[in-house]
Amino acid sequence: MAAGVTLAFALPLAGDAASAEKSTAPVQGEFSFTSTEHCVYAPAFGPPPLLQANGPATLQTSTLQGTLSLAQDGTGRLIGRIASLQSASDTGATPAMQSSLTCAVTHGFAAKGELHLERTCRGTRLRGTGSEIAQTWEASVVRESGQLSAETTVLADTQIAVESLSVAGVSFARICHRTSWMTKKK
């Protein structure tokens, strides 16, 4: 295996040797984008590999839906909505929230034809806690990868890394895993 292949973003897939033959031509166009994410929030997490929550932890499940536009130069934009449900009502937050979001996107291929997509999102609360004042938030970069397909590409984020979410100037630590689908619009 060549040095420099980024294994932190995705695990090798079955048939990986055949994917070395795949084209690395730039991806471009408009895609329907859907993603599910499962996150645990805490004041902080201990160092890897344990990642122990330092303080109370809250579980949150979200679904994101929108339009992903990718340009040939490796940039793009995702515009959509995200709906979230969380288990802890003792935090003062509502159990359900919805936000509009816009994400700056970069994309490219690894040496073996695996598509890498990174997005940094900002949002505005539409329902739930903070919606009455159109509260805004910003998330740290999300990295996903998968094998490009002619119709629907499945991406995954299984890196289990600490991320951050800033709401009204306050940062929260989170660890997430995600699965996303991007389908080429005709």
C-alpha cells in the first residue's frame, strides 16, 4: 500500500484492487443529498483512543436533506434542512429541532478512485430551541468518502473524531458517525 493513502477517512472496500482502474476525472453537477447522523454531545471528550465523555452526554439523531452542487474545480455547495431529535430534555433544549443550512464543500479523489467530500456548514434554527430568535450555528468540518457510482453514491463518515458545534458563540464537543447518499439529478 502506498504511503500517503488516507485511511483515517474510510476503510478499504471489497474489490479495492479493481477501483485502482477507476477514473479520477472531476465530479460535477447537481445531486439530491440525504444524510443521517448519530452524535453524542458532551462538554469535552478525553483523548483517543478512549474518547471518554467529560461530563453529561446527550445523544442526538439527525436527518439532512438538500441539493449538493459540485463544480469541476473541486468546490461546491450544499443547501438544505436538517431535523434533529435528542434524548435529554433536562438540558433546557426542546427534544426536536429543525434548521436551514448552507455548507461550503470541497471534493476530490484518493489514489484508488475513492471520492472524498468535506463540508463546513452554518445554519439557522427554524423550529425548536432558538427558533424564536433565528439562532445561528456553525459546525466544524465533516469528512465523508465512498466509491463514486453513476446514479447514487453512498458516503460514510466512520472516523469517530471529536468535532465541534458552535451555537450563539458557545462551542459543544461532539462525536458522530454518518451515512449519506448523493443521487445525480437528471
